[in-house]
Amino acid sequence: MDIRESILGDVTVISISGRIDLTSVGELEARLNKAIDVSSMIVIDLEETAYISSSGLRVLLAGLKRLGRQNGHMRLAAPQLMVRNVLEISGLCNLFSIQRNLKEALDSLQAVGKIS
């Protein structure tokens, strides 16, 4: 797994390529928590993510809940079919705001930022 971070305006984008599984989830958790410490708007770019395990889902869900307690927002962007299927089967599609691509995720958060 490879994780890249970027800041676009008020939004932190965490782009993940490869597999999110038990062996890599610790790094994702640390990076996500660090990002939440400094940003209230996070996009998880899943365009290059080939797989996500239940431990990866747990990390994303914990991040979403933490952001919610801080009045922050998270968007998932561009999940590939296999990752989207895991989100749907687990029922998490109803909890996460999932956008078709990074631009839509960024636009969605920018709109929230202007309303708040």
C-alpha cells in the first residue's frame, strides 16, 4: 500500500494505492488520525485502491466518527468496483458519502464549508 497526502484549499486528500489489509492498516490509521488532527475536511481517494479488508473499513469508520464529533466531514472518492462492493455488502455505503471522483468529493466539501 502507498499513501499520498495533499492539501487542496481547506481539504486534506489522502490517496491510497494498492491493498488496505491487516498488514497495512496501521499506517493508514496513523496517517488518517494525523490528518484529522489538523483538518476538519478529509477526502479518501480510493481510485487506485484494489482491495479493502474489514480492518480497513474499521479505520475509515473510526475516522468518520471522530470527524463527526469534531463537526468535520469525510468523503470517499472513486472507489473501484471491488472496494465499492465491500462497502455495499458491509452496509457502510449508507454511512459514508461516496463520490464518483476526486473533483466531486472536493466540490461536495467546498459546498459544506461555505454553508457552515
